[in-house]
Amino acid sequence: MSHTAGAIGQLQDRVQARVHRAALHASPAIAALARAGYAAKGVVYVLVGGLALLAAVGSRLPVALPAGVPQGQTTGSRGALHALLGQPYGRVMLALAGVGLAGYALWCFVRGALDPQRDGTDARGLARRAAEFGKGLLHVALVVAVVRMLRGTGTGAGAGSDGGERARDWTAWLMSFPMGQWLVALVGLGVVGYGARQIYKAWEADMDDPLDLGSLGAAGHAWTVRFSRFGTAARGVVFGIVGLFLVLAAYRANPREAKGVGEALATLERQPYGPVLLGVVALGLVSYGLYQFILARYRRIEAP
């Protein structure tokens, strides 16, 4: 028995060593894809924030959007990406965004599996690495949506449906299980907690820690920190609203109460001083997108 266990252990060590050697050889390509991924994320957030800002100020876009992305309304990531199709060279831009998002998904999987950021194997480190896997899966779903858009089988969406129908479908699916309402409530609380953590991070974290800003002057460094804090806080607000709607859906046992990002932004607009609130959050999302561009250029990406 001990001989068999030792052989299995040696086999595991050899497999792990080969994986690490392969990752080491592929690390320049992984780093390039990761940087492309941050840039693609920046495009998405700038588009989402920009469309929300136009909705807040009551303006109309100077360019025509494709069907399914109403002008003057908030939208989420899929709707924002679909808006690219209506622009000159839109299919090329959308394809490039899809490649970048695929690169970001790969980087998330590498961070989860090989731990190049050295999060460790304690409970906190494993939780962070599991979260990276989750982010990778979410971005894979976004890449699939981009492919469907390019093939003409996917649709864009505005406030009424972008992410909202998917959120309601997933909520209904979770509620179909025993204790399903509690599952939805736990997911909602988790999303609220993530939003709160983002707001706390914007206030307390050293936002330039993962960056190599030696080539930037003092002004560039200061603006980087401002973009990161403002954008991260705005993102936390949006996630918090989405999570609260999930909790409400669980409380009322009604999947139709679940909302997507576009609908969460639209909810802000319906509050007292709604256009102001939406405008501030929209500017924050644009700032977060700009911060992603800075990450694409200056983030330290260590080899696995």
C-alpha cells in the first residue's frame, strides 16, 4: 500500500512539474494575453459607463446602435459589446475584444491553478484562487456571447433585458432545487458582500501595489490612484444593487425580481436625484475602465 501511495505521489509530482515547465515556456504569451484582457475589460467598462452617462444626461448617441440596444438607456456588458457592431469596423473591434476577454479568462485560470500571485494554500488564499476561477468562467461566458454576436445568433440588450433575463433564468433554476430560496438568498448576500468589499477596497487598499509605475510622473501616479478608487467604488455600488435584487427575489420567491447590471443602473436613475446618481456611478465605471487600461500597460505579471 505504501509503495502504491509513493508511486502515485511521484506521478503527481512529475505531472505538476511538467505543467509548471509548460506554463513557464508559455508565460510570455500568457502575459500578452493577460494584458490584452485588461484592455478588453477597459473597453467594456468604458462602453457601459459611457452609455449610462448618456442616459443620465438625456442625450442621444451621435451614431446609430443596432436593434436591441435602445438609445438613451443603460445596458450591461453584452449590450455594450453589441453596440460595437453598429460602428465602422465594428466586427473587427468586437472580435478583438473577444480575443482580449478570452485572454483575461485564461489569465484568471492560470492565477487560480498555478498561483503566480502567490496567494497561497491557506483558506484565504484558496478562496481568492477559487474566485479567480469564477471570474474566468464568467469571462468565458462573455466570450461565447461575443462569438454568437459575430455569427449573428446573439442579440444585444438594453436596460430591460441585458443580463436581466439571464439573471432571472438562473434565479428560477436555483429556486427549483430544495431550499432554492435560501440558495438564491446566499448568492445575493455573497454579491452584496462582494460589492461592499469593493467599496472598502476603494477606500483602504493600496491600489497601485500591483503596478509598476516607475515610468510615470507624480501626476500620472496620482491620477491612477484616483481612477482606481473612484472606479472600484462605483463597481461596488452596482454589484451591491444586483445582490440586493437577488435577496429580494429570494424573499418574495419570485425570480422576476432579479436584475442585471443594466437594470441596476436604470434603478439608480429612478431614485430621487436619479440622473445625478446615475451620472456619478457612470463616471465611476468609465474611470474603472481607464484603470483597466493602466493595468494592461503597467501591471506586474509574474511568470507561473
